[in-house]
Amino acid sequence: MPEERAETISVELPTHVVEAVESRLPYTQYDSVDEYVAVAIEALLREVTDPTERTPDQEPAADDVDVDAEALEERLDSLGYL
């Protein structure tokens, strides 16, 4: 995903998690475990964040977004869920 490269830090993950992500990479649009995990964690954080606590740079709550079903299906497929 061509986004501006943010400052990073290292995080330790269990070997089985890294291996599971590595096995999924060929079925996704991601080039690395780091990229896949960062996107997954960002998605999880959006899901659990109270919409009233969001900062202006975060995406709007799901209720505020028009969903393109075809794009959503393609995204889920690229993540290996379909």
C-alpha cells in the first residue's frame, strides 16, 4: 500500500503468528509481515475505538460510511477471508 512511511518501532510477536501471516501473504496485496500486521492492528483499533474518541485524522465510524459491496468483497478476498 503506497502510504507515507510513518516512524516505526519494533514489536515482538510469537513465531506462530509470524508464520501464519507469512503463509497468508501470497493471497493478499501486502508485501511483508510488517505491512500486513500494521494494517490488521489499525483495523482492529478502528473497530474497538469509540467514535466519540476519534481524532480528526481517523476514519469515520462505520455507520457514517457508504459501503461499496464489491470493493468490500475484493478487500476481504485480498485479506484471505473469502
